[in-house]
Amino acid sequence: MNTIINKSGWVSRLPLAEIMLICVAIFWGTSYGLTKEVLVYISVLGFLAIRFLITFAVLIPMFIADYKKGMTKDWIVSIPTGLILLSIFIAETYGVANTTASNAAFLISLCVVVTPFIEWLIYKKHPGSHIFWLSITCLLGVFLLTLTDDRSISFNRGDFFILIAAFLRACMVVATKKLMTGKQLSSLSLTVLQSGVVGFGALLILLVSSGGGMPSLPTEPEFWWITLYLVLFCTIFAFFAQNYGVRNTSPSRVSLLMGSEPAFGAAFAVIWLGEFLTWYQYLGGALIVVTILLVVTKKN
């Protein structure tokens, strides 16, 4: 947590890790609709391969710089975390392609509730009763926010994939915290290596499943503009911020803050896409914002 002294002499606290994670939630909140648009032009595995191989290529010079400084000795931890991340994105992207945005947002946020239990199981330390109450409040807010017009939620194959992704997200933040403690590997280098694992992993699965044939790349400008946005903000920044956040706060707080992404997704839909929200959806968004404020101001 960084300390800032303003002109009036008062000392204030800037929770950098939490603020970065809220930014991740904002960017990821916009990614559902954009991913649906991208998948019109390419398959799930093809899109993941392109997105993460571009990310890897952009960031590899930074990893080389860290390597020369001797800051990458524990690179091996990127393999298990990268494989979990690959599983998350495959499940989540297939889910988004086969269900509604509201169902995806609700189900992926279940990681908020699952994370404290996984953290408790691994660390044998109760995360605190306030985390459970905040989890329930956040989940209630997401439920209200993603409730359909007929106030019902259906469950299909896409929902099943999103449910798997939610569980894996919870495992990811706890595993990263566990594996990275005391290790000599910067958050940026971890991001580079994880991107490589996801990108090459998706490409390998694609080649095996297609019999070794390489599909043609999309030529539509919209595909590449959206992909560039997802690479820069929803991948490079988001990975770095998540890895930084896990190292500087608890896994449960990471999950809670990033679990607020449906609120920002709804704001994106209203402002950019012109969608309409009911009163109970606005209420859900308000509950999530309150949860964010409580998480930021509550001590670990």
C-alpha cells in the first residue's frame, strides 16, 4: 500500500493493489460482449491462440530484461499457473459463446464465494467472517444485476462451462499466492510466461483437434481492433494487475474485487450498447459498489 502526502499535510493511503484490481474488473466487464463479436470471425481456440501469442510477443523483451538481471530464477511456477489459466479461458470463452452475457456474469462471479473456502482449505486459516458476509452481499448484487426480464435464469451447456471457469478462477488466485510466496520472479515476468503457456497451449490443442491444419486468419478490421483492445487491457494489464494484487493482498479480496466485473459490464452495456436496466439491476450494481468500498477500506 503506497503512502501519499498531500499539500495540506494530511497523510492518505492509496490501496494500489485494490485499485488495479478494480480496473481489471472494469476492463473484464467490457470483454463479454466484445468476445461474442470476435467469435463471429474465428473459433474459440483460434482466438485464444492469437490473443495470447500476441501478448507473449509484445512482452517477451521485458522478460529477457528481467532474465539478464537474474529475476527469473523461479520461472517454473508459471507452468502450473499458466495451465490453470489456459483452462479458465477455454471454459470461459466456450461459455460466453454458448450462453447469455447475464448468465455468464452471474455464474463467473461464484468464484467470489468459492475462493474463501479454497483459501481456508489450503492455508488452514479462517479468512474472517466479514469476507463471507461481503461475499454474500456481492453475490446478491450480481444476482439482481443479471436477473432477466422474466426474473428467471436458465442453465445450459454454456452456463456449465462458465461454472467450471468460476471454480478455476478461485483456484487460480489461491494457487498463485501459494506458489509465488518467496519466489524470485517479477509479476511482469510471470505474466509473460503465463501468456506463452496459454497461447501455445491453445495453438497446440487447435492443431491436434483440426488434424494439424492451420486455419486462415480473419481479415476484418473489427476483429483486429477488438483483439488489440483485449490484448492490451484485458490481458496484459489484467494479468499483471492480478499477479501484483495476489502478492499484495489476500486471495479472497482479489476474488471479491474482480467479482465486481458484472457491474461494470452492465455500465458498458448501458452507455456503449444502449441497453436498458431495471430498478432491481441498478440496486444490484449499487450493492456491488458498496462491497468494493468495504473491501478497499477493510484491513486484511
